Amino acid sequence: MIDPHAPPREAAVIDIGSNSVRMVLYRLEGRAIWTVFNEKVLAGLGRDLPATGRLSEGGVTLALTALRRFAAVLESVRPAYTFVAATAAVREAADGPEFCERVAAETGLHIRVLSGEEEARYAALGVMAGDPRACGLAADMGGSSLELVRVGEKSLKPGITLPLGPFSLADARGFDAERLRATITERLKPAKGPFSADELHAVGGGWRSLAQLHMAMQNYPLKIVHQYAMSADDARSVARLVAQQSRASLDRLPGVSRKRAETLPYAALVLEGLIDALGLKTIHFSAWGLREGLLYETLDADEPAQDPLVAGCAALGARQGISPSLPAALHAWLADIIAALPPAFGKARDPILAAAACRLADLGARLHPDHRLELVFDQVLRAPIPGQTHAERAFLACTLNARYGGNAATPDPALTDRLLDEEMRLRARALGLAMRLGCDLSGRSPQLLANASATVRNGTLCLTASEGYADVLLGEQTRRRAKALAEAMNLKLDI
């Protein structure tokens, strides 16, 4: 359980890649991670590497300017954890060691240059931290290289690094899709077989831009890339569309930034090549990768393991709610009702979603009552909490909508109808009404809640109170709340 009085800790990761130099500041609340600052510079350190074997001179200038600024920020923030890591460009460049020495002299930052195997491993750790159910293959595409490693097994096995970043694929003859497809096919040969999988978990800015483009084309209602998924056929179609565009056309595509337009066709062709070579069926996009992998390796040593969705909901609810002991008490009190709810996401997943929802039970305590319903729904739907699919986001938002008295339509019926089937919507509403019953019956007091019980027996919802508490706890409002819950669950009511 999150201690709402425990001070948060700060962590910083500086990622010196072949294309971008980025610093992310995180706030840590137990196992919950919040991004509080994120800044990058597209320095292009690896742009000249294939031709010269050295870092780009202009890229070095831009990178050093950015790193001096980042060092100044770190001096002020003084985070509990700081990681400075460099990947393929610095690793492979003849002047990579010289660059690291210069950075240390000018900024005081000491760079850890990751091997290809380490880069693949940390990317995979980040994917699994952001989605513990990830299974198949994690792929991290940077400016110079592509890292592949299997995920979802008992232990991480060594991955592979391939020269399949945009800078490694570019040549003086210009962009030629057919020639590049042949090159990509050849360079993917070491991965064919050992890394074949049904699911790909894609990490990297270029692939995130492809996901955003697909969202725009599909008029998708939730603009969150993390754990967005598409079929291999859809991914191949988007990739081919991008590969056919001119630079001017790419600049006009929805969801594509001008800074990404230069490298996006290469990212598209590599994704297409992976689908064909490895027999992929589904592409999942991850906003978590190497940086979060570095951080989570440290948290694994410092914090007890906890599902990231439950941890994130606990932290969010604790910081915005009032009662620190209500969520766990409510979850325990509702155990019998939760067990009787219609299934939605499966036996393994439904209990985790119920635990997460109860951690949010007091989320609206400090919000204005006239706007609480819409604010809570939107916040739960879009909270930067990992470990949940888009359908699960909608499920939790619908649950909290019912907990705060919203009707079945919710503030965004088009979104919920698109992301949830009828069984999921029914379970979400019933769970929310059960939470509302428990909170209103007790006045959100765990002590009063302990003097009542709710059970489901033989098609009947039964509410009872300890001796001397019936008049206090089982009044008219409780009857109304219980009646609404019984109707939602198609049960009789006995109070």
C-alpha cells in the first residue's frame, strides 16, 4: 500500500542515442513512476557514422549544448538516482571515447556506454515494466541500430543488435524503397527463426509516429500510444503508405511531426521487414523502453514487486484522495460481490482491475462536485499509468463513473462503446455501483465499513450490520445504493 505521507523520490535518465539526446525526470512513489520532465534534442550524433566512422561534428555540438543544460538541471534537482547512458553511435564511433571524456570534462556527467546486448536487455526490461503481460519480441529501433530480445519468458536471454536504424540504412544514392527492402531482408537473416514471434512490442520514436498516424487514419478516440495495438496487416498497410510518400507529403500526414518525417520511411520499411521475416501477427507499441529499463532494474532491488497498474492507481488515489486506509478496506469488503460479477477480461485479469479500481475509490474527494464526474472519468481514462490496455483504461473510467453516480452512458459513450463490449460495460458499472454502496454506507470510514457485510448467495445480494449498527448503516440511502447494485447484477435484495 502507498503511504501518502512518504516523500516522493526523484530519478533522472539521460539517454544519448544515435538520433536524439534526451533527459527524463521521474517522480517515484513506491513502484509508481510519473514522468515530470521530458526534454530532447535531435542532435543526430550517428548521422555520419556509416560514411566516416565518427560522430557528426554538428551533432556533437548540439549534444554538448544539451548535456550542459541537463547537468545544470540535475544540479538543482539532485535526484536520488541518476543514469547517463549512450547507445549505438557512441559505442561504434572511433571518437566515442573522446566524446565521453569531453562530456565528463565539460559537464561532470559520466557516460555509461552500453553494449548492444545491454541495450537490448534494458529495452526489454522497460517493455516488461510498462506491460508485465508482454510476450513475444521486444524491438527497440534507434537512429543507428535495432535491438531485438524475447520477452515473456522466465528469464531474459541475450538479444541481438542489427544495423537497421535510419542512419545505418541511408546511403548517398537517396531513398529507394525497393533497394532498402532488399537490404533490410538481408540484415534480418540472423533474426529469422531465433526471434520469430506472434507479437512485437515496438519501442522507438519512429514507430510511435506510425501508431499516431494509424490512430488519426482510424479516427481512434484515445490518443495514447502506450499499449496501442494493431494487426500485422494494418501495420504493413501503414508502413507501405509511409514508404510511398514524398518528404512534403509526409509533413502533411496527421500524427507525423516534421522532425520525424526524415527517418519515418526507414522505420516503416524496417517494421514491414520484421513482419515478413518473423511471421508477426500483432504489433503493440510501447512508450517504455531503455530508460525505464534502467530505472526498473534499480527499483527491483529497492522496492517490493507490485503490479504497475495497481501501484499507479494506489499512488494516484492516495495523492488526490482523503482516506489512506479506505481503498484496501473497501476492496476486502467487496470480495464476495467482486467474485459474483460477470466476467470481462478473464480470471487472471479481473481481480487486478478490481484492486486497481478500489485504489481509486476516493479519487474525486478534492474535486468540485459540479464537475467531479467528468474530471474523474477523464483522469482515469488518460492517466499516465502503465500496465493497462486501452480497453482496460475505458473499463476503469466506466467503473469510476458509476462510483460517482454517473449513468450508464458515461461522459463519452462513443469511446466506451468502441473499446468495450457489453459484458465489460456491465461489469464496470456493477463494480462502480458496489464501490459507491460501500463508500456511502460507511461515509468512507473503514471503521464503520467493518461493521457491515455484503454477500451474494443464491441469486440474492444480502446486506447485514453488526449488532447495534443497523439503524446507523442500513438507512434509506444505503437501500437506494443496494437496489441499484442488485438491479445491475440481476439479483434480488435482502437487507
